Amino acid sequence: MPQPASVEWAQVRLEHFVVAPELADQSNIRLGEIAGVRVEADFPSLGADDEFDRAAWVSVGTYDSPELIEIGRLKLRAHMVTDFDTFAFVGDDRQPTSDEMREAERLIQFASAAAEYVITTFLEMTAQRHKRFLARLSTPIPLLTGVLRVGNPAQRTKAGQPTRLTAFAHGTDLPSLTKMEVELIASAISAHAGPDLAWQLYGRAFRLLVLEDDLRQAVLEAAIAVEVALDGAFRRMGEMHPEIKPMVTLLIKNQRSIREQMKEGAQAVLGQSYAAVSADNYELIASLMVERNAIVHDGTSGPLDPSDVSGKLAAVRHMLEWLDTLGLPPRAGPPRRSLT
């Protein structure tokens, strides 16, 4: 007989994740669903007992009237249904059988994969919504210890390997995520939507620059974001206007220089040349692509000046924002990966 089951992780650490005060002390907030697994979160309390607990939250504004709360940890829960109805309960005298342990581990691994997908996608979509990209998990969910509960009333068994959790660090970007936005993002994830790939790549480049000081990889990720964004915009315009599809196909297949794509290609397909829209950012992106080609094709070590890379990433962001203003159909996110 099918049994309700859940896996809970009591201490899921986040970095640089800021929400509106209305989300403090909220329980069972749905983050999304995948493969029949519903993922929920409990946000920490803003009560007086947590005043000095930086692992829970840091308020911005006055204590009585905070404007934003940086969340350093939350409780995550994955709900599912299973036929597994016999296992070693905590406190039982008997030892679990090998079959019971294998099934418990399988359930936890399945729930962990679902929770990892949902929360990472949730953070990416939050970042894209607010155009701030630092929020991330400190430790992947599959590396955390989960508590499995099966049955109604739920009883539990522990499985999984514990890991050392990284310390909470106060962030620098402040996306004020609201409860309504959580609901919108959760519904999008449950409907198989994902973050826009170009913005996702840009966000990865931004984190590599700011959090990892990895300038070389930041350049590579940002350059791919440019290519993905332009090709995607051309294709979507071709879908809207079938008469220009042959031109779009030729433009993409010929893999013309990025200067031509941003200038003549964008003028022909999108109706605007990015070189005319923003000459300075046009030159910065062209320089970024030259730097990327030197890394990929010539084996150079990459840039050494963080401020130079920061300026080029700002230009990429401007171009992505410009493309978002053109009224094109929504871009599809990356395909959902299998949980098995």
C-alpha cells in the first residue's frame, strides 16, 4: 500500500540569500515539484532568540522594522509517496535488514536529487528575477544528512553521510524576495520551467569573479552567455517571422564574428544594431570574445585585472537586458535532468 514519505534536512546553509521580512518564520513554503517530489522550506524565525544567530538571519534596517533579512540557513523537506512500509525505526531493538537499508538509501538519494534540482533552480530563477546573482548553496543537498520519515503517523530512520558545513558569510547583494515571488517561481518550476540559460551562464560568471576570483573561467562563461543569448534571440525572432528564418539559419550556421552578429546580424534580424545601441558595451563584449578565443585556442592564462573583467561582465549584462526589452517570446530554460 502506498505510504506518505518525506526526507528532511534540518540545516541547509545558504550564502548571500536575502528575502523580505514577510518570509521570516514561515513554514512549509513550496519551492517546486519534480518527478512527483514536492520540495518545501521552513525559513528561520526573526524572534528575539535569534538576534545573534548569524547562521539564521541578518536583518537590514532597524530591529523592530527590518527591510530585508539575509537567510543563512533553512530547513528543507521533500515529500513523496512510496510502497516501502517496513524499516528500522529509531529506537527499535532490532537491526535493519540489508534490504531495508538499501531501500531507505534509495529513497533518500531520490529525494536528495529532487531537492537539489529544485532549490538550485529556485535560486537561479530568483537571481534572474532580481538581476543579482550571488545566492548559492554552501553544500550540495546529496552531501547532507537527511532524516527519512515514512507512514502516517510518520516514523523515521536516519541515513546518508554527514558533511562539514561551511560557515555562513554575510552577502553583498540584496534581492528582496517576497512571498508572492516564491509562489510564482515554485509554480514555474513545477510546470517544468527553468532559468534562462544565457542569464544562468552570466550568473555563474559573476559568482566566479566575485566569490572565487576565477577570472579565466568567468571570461569563458560570460562569452558563452553572449553566444547563447544572441543565437537564441535570432531563433525566436525567426519563429515570430517565418520569412526571415532562412537568413537566421544562415547567420547562425556561418558562425560569423561576434562583431558582425552584434552589429549587422542584429540590425537585420532584430531591427537594431547593438553597436548603435551601446557603442562602449559593444567594444567591451568584442574584447571579451577576443580574450576568450585566446584562452581556448592559444592556451593563454587569461586576464589578471578583476576590474577589467568586471567591466566586461557589466557589458554582457547590459546586452542581455537589452535583448529582454525587444519583446521576444520567453526563452526556454535548460532541459530538466533525470533524477535516476
